[in-house]
Amino acid sequence: MRRRTRTYLIMMGCCLALFVGAWAVVVRFSPLAAVLMSVVAAVIPPIAVIIANGGRER
């Protein structure tokens, strides 16, 4: 698997983990922390796409 594809998949996995963790676990202890985790998770996909599509093909 190419490096950019692997990086994209890792970033999207982190995004999914943040969303699920925020609203399944963290919201019970701190709603503010859950919202902040969701905001961070919402910023990850555009960055992941830019990284995945950046650069030239070999």
C-alpha cells in the first residue's frame, strides 16, 4: 500500500475514533470535551484529503 494511502486511512481512522469516543464515552463526563473532540475530528478529513492528493505520482 502506498504511503499516502496508508496515511489517509490512519487519519480517517483517528477521525472515526474521535467521533465515536466523544459521543459514546466522553460526553458522560464532559460535554465540552466531547464537542471539542468533534471539532478536531471534523477538521481531519479535509487535511487527510489534501495529504492523500498532494504531490506527484511516480
